[in-house]
Amino acid sequence: MGTFLLIIVAILFIAGLVKGNKQNPAEGQTDKYNSGSLPQQAPSNALPASLPQQAPSKALSASLPQQAPRIISRQAIQAYATTIKVPFLLHFTRAVNLTSIISRGLYPVGRAHEVGANPCINDQYRWDGHRDATSISIGFPNYRMFYKYRVDEPAVDWAVLVIEPSILWEKNCAFCRHNAADKRIRNQLLSNLMTPQSFMGMYDRIEGFPPREEQNLRIYDPTDVQAEVLVFDAIEPQFIAGIIFEEAAVRDTHLPRFDRQKTCINKGMFGSREYARTRGDYASPE
């Protein structure tokens, strides 16, 4: 009997040790990236393919500090663009570049070689220092620069690309309330220009400019017509919604077989924004 009791006690003691060692690895640990703080667009079951799937918690800890602020910033940019109803973005180019752009997309000058493109460019010196970016405008072309190039080379045919506004939050962009070559922009850190605040600042009242109401601006028109967005990524063909020409003859020369529903003839986009806005705003790609 005594031997039997000793065996029972030994079994219970061993079972207690085993139970004590079976501890939930999550217990007693603090995860500062708990489910309440994760961005809604990046649930833990949707990790990027490049992250090690066997250790999701470690991968999330490493990536979230960089990803979360960017996601939030892009959401804020999209929200503001939606609020002011940005209808389209614009980029003027020489018509000889259109065939390449339609097939390959719009690449920054410094990256065109990646797709075998050799575009004819306007700004040979690129005074803004960003050959790694493409300049686009919101709502109306930078007509001051556009007019200068057309006067300098009157024999050149031109076109204006109509680009989807989602570029503003889907691509890496810098938002410049003046021309990107202006020293008031060049003297700023690039990181400061890539924020929702910099985007919203394009619509502030600016010293030296008439009030927005006096300019008869639409809600999506930046205060300075030379304000621009620098896009540091390729703009793929699916983001190009249409092409504007000043004359049908130019369209027929350079894009004889292109879908006519995606092109339009609109002299207003080749004029000044002041004239367009004060004379009934006839300059629209529709």
C-alpha cells in the first residue's frame, strides 16, 4: 500500500511539472502593434510576399513603423483630393513621344532607358534637379512654361496627356505649390514636399498672388498655375485616360489609328488659365 501511494504521488508531481512548462508564448508579452493599432488595409493575413511567412509577428514589427505612416499619408491625400474633386492631372509633351508613351507609359527622363525609350525632352537642364521625376499639373497645364516651349519651337507638334487623379495617392509624389525649380521649393527637403500638408498647401492663399476668388479658380485649381506634382514612379498606360490636341491634323498625323474616343480637340488647354476661367471655363477635356 505504501509503495502504491508513493507511485501516485510521483505521477502527480511529474504531471504538475509538465503542466507548468506548457506556457502560451504570447502570454506575458506586450505587442505594441496590437490589432487595434494596425492599419485596416494591412491585416496580418495579407503580408507582402517578400516577408518571411513563418514569422509574421517579427516581420510586422520590422515593417509597420515605415509602412503605417505612409499608408495614413496616402489616405489623407486621397481624402483631400476627393474633397476638392480633382478631376484629372495633365502633362504636356511633344507629339512625337506619344507612340512610346501609349505603349510603355510615361517614365521620368532619368529612367526612360529602362524601357528602351528615348524621348524628346523640353527642359534640357532640368533646373529642379529631378531627372528622376515627371512633372504633372492639376486641372490645367502650366501654361506659362507650355507657351514658352511652343514659342521657342513653333514647328513642334504638341499634345496634353490626361492622367487619372489616383496617381496622387498611388504613386510617390512631391507636391510643389510653385514651380519645382523655384528656389522656394528647391530649398525644401524633399520629404517635406511628400506630405498631405504640402498637397493641401497648394491651395492656400499665397502672398503676391490675387485671392483665389479673384482668379475665379475652381476648387481643384492650385493657387499658383505653375504649381506642380513631381511623380517619382512610372505612370503606366492604364493611368492615361486621354490625349488632348489643339488641332485634328496633329492628332491624325501622330495617332492615325489611336482610339478616337480617348482623344479630343480642345484649344482652351493650349491657352491661359486666366482666360479659361474668366471666359466661362471652356477648357475642359470632356
